[in-house]
Amino acid sequence: MNQVLDELRWRGFIAHSTEPEALRARFDEGPVTFYVGFDPTAPSIHMGNLVQLMLARHLQAAGHRPILLVGGSTGLIGDPKQSSERNLNPKDLVQQWVERIRAQVSRFVSFEGANAATVVNNYDWTVGLSTLDFLRNIGKHFSVNRMLDREVVRARLESGISYTEFSYVLLQSLDYLELHRQYGCELQTGGSDQWGNLTAGVELIRRADGDRVHALATPLLTKADGTKFGKTESGTVWLDPQMTSPYAFHQFFLNAEDAKVGEYLRIFTTRSAGEIADLEEQTRTAPHLRAAQRALADDITDLVHSVAEREAAAAAANALFGRGDLASLDGSVLAAVTRELGDHTLAAGADLPGIVDALVAAGVVASRSAAMRAIDEGGAYLNNVKVSDRNARVTADDLLAGEYLVVRRGKRTVGAVKLLR
């Protein structure tokens, strides 16, 4: 018996599926062609999208064939939000994002072998579709009553929802129908917030072609307090290194909550049940070592960025706390560190500033008097070197990559500044 659904369920990938026993029977018959879509509503995909890509990797490893759809047409419309109408982005900008996201998602699947992946753009089959044909061939299969009953639509009825966003479900359903006809696609996956769209596609294929196909929704990952996973105080965790640096990305997972790290290991790594159980046990017995968080951060950073980027991120973290050489870090890593520590700057004229000013500017102390007190007590550091003179000034040799300073108060309060000259 095909065990892929058992594996997916154990890893936490299944929130809902249509006709579970029929889906299991279909997997038992042999390879299944499946698809998942990504709308270019931003220049990059994010952590929520990575759940779908990990699911695709598991299914492909089990012998099934992935289709990754980048929504050049649906991205021009936007799936309805719970709160307000989406802004419509310019067509040329959406096209740029399509190409960026196509390159991103392509890194997570294999394009070789009998079940080689395919990447498609739904703009290709919608750009030439007339309004009349769309209404006659697609719209006639949709009940307005059922469309009004969708949760996101109900939430927007009082404040208002445009016909554009109201009709999004028809476009996504058309995608499933088109992929079913072109490639024999029989399964669509997505987040559980997409359940209405997923099942609408299943129903369209049944009505239009009389065929049985399936949908599978993944849970929405949350933090222990129930808030959305993948968000930081500064915003979304993106997969693009220019939007979320590898250092910040690695740090995000190092800071995963003990209560959730096992769940994240099952979703975002390919570690075995035994390995994950061992890491969870270490979290219970020696939480201060953060062994599970380190495994999670290392594995996912290797996958999304590279081993070299993960090693650079780890080296930077170690160097910040005196366990490595700050001077060995290149400018891009130092820039990422500075952004992560608050993006502090310090203006410098002909003379470089005093170290007291650097401590204050980096936010590790509240005032100049607190900075002087930290120095007098032996708890102030510049680039991991203890500062003993409250009147000491920064020298050109202190500047990391020619423009950065790392300061520390005590063992754990670290800050960084970029000198503006």
C-alpha cells in the first residue's frame, strides 16, 4: 500500500482532503500529477509558501509529478482578503514578479526523471480567453449562492467586495480544469484558507468533464500564542535574501518556540521520525542547548539559501557574542546584522565618535551616563574588546568593513551601528 498519505499526515501536512479514502485509493494505483499555485502579489514567496513547496518535495520523492503554477493572471486580480480590497498592481510589475517567483519555486523540485516537475503560468491560457467564452464555459457552472457562502466573501459583504475579487474563485478553478485537461492533473494542494477555492476547482471539473479529482489542504502554521507563523516584528519572513537576509532567516528559526519546534521540524525538514523524537526529547531535558532549534535553522537555511550562507550566518551570530572573529565577516553580512539589530546609524564628521556615543547610538544603553557606568564597571565592549576608558574614541582600525561597529553591554546585550561619514 502506498504510504505517502500516512507520511504526510504524520508530518502535519493534512488539514482537509476531499474524499479521503478515494484519494488514498488513487495514490495506491500509481503516480499522481498534482499542482500548487503561487500568486505574484509580491516580489518573493514567503514562509507560508514554503509549506506547499515542502509538500511538493515529499510527494515528488514518493514518485508523484508536481506542477508549480505561477499566477500571471490570478496575480493581476488577487485572492480576496478578509479585511479589505487588494490594490491592483501594474501588469509589467506583476510580470517581473512572475519571473522572480518562477526562479524561486523551481529550486525546490526536480526537473529530471519520470516524474519531472513542470512550471506553468496561468496567463498563457487566460490572455486569449474572451469574456463571453469565460462566462459561457466557466461561469455557468458556478452558483452565486455558493459563492456568497464562502467565508471570505461573507466577511466582506458589509464593507464591500468588488466583482473582480468576487470572481477570483472562477479563475483558480479554471486553472485546475486546464491542468487536468492538459496534463491529467488530479490533485490540487494549498493552505486551509484556500479550501473554498480548492473544492470549487474539484466541482468545476466534475461538472465540466465528469471526472473525479481531489484537493488537499495544509494547516495554517501558528506560533504557540495562536498568531500567524512566519511574521516578525519587522514583517514577513521572505525567501528572497535581499528581502530577508540569510542571517535574519537563520535567526528566525533559532528563536523558534520550544512548544512548536517539533512541528516545524516535521514540516520544514526531511529528518526521520527517530531524529525528530530525539531532538524533541533534548528540548524537554536540556532546553537551554536549543538543539532542535539549531537543527531546524541549519536544515531550512541550507535548503532555502545554501550551506555557505548558513555557515556565514552562524559565524556572524557566534562573532557577535565573542565566539568568533568579527573582522572576518564581509560587508553584506555586517549590513544584515545591523538591520537585524535595529538599523542604527551614527553620524561622524572629520573626527570619529567616542565609544560612549557608539554605545548609545546602538541602543545597548539608555544614556551617556549609563554608557560611562558600563565602561567603569568593565561591562562594555567594542568589537568584542573590553573598553576600559570612558573617553576612548573609535579609530579607523575599529571600523568593520570600513563602516560598521559592534558594541556589547555585558554578555548578551548586543548592538551595531553604521557610521555615516
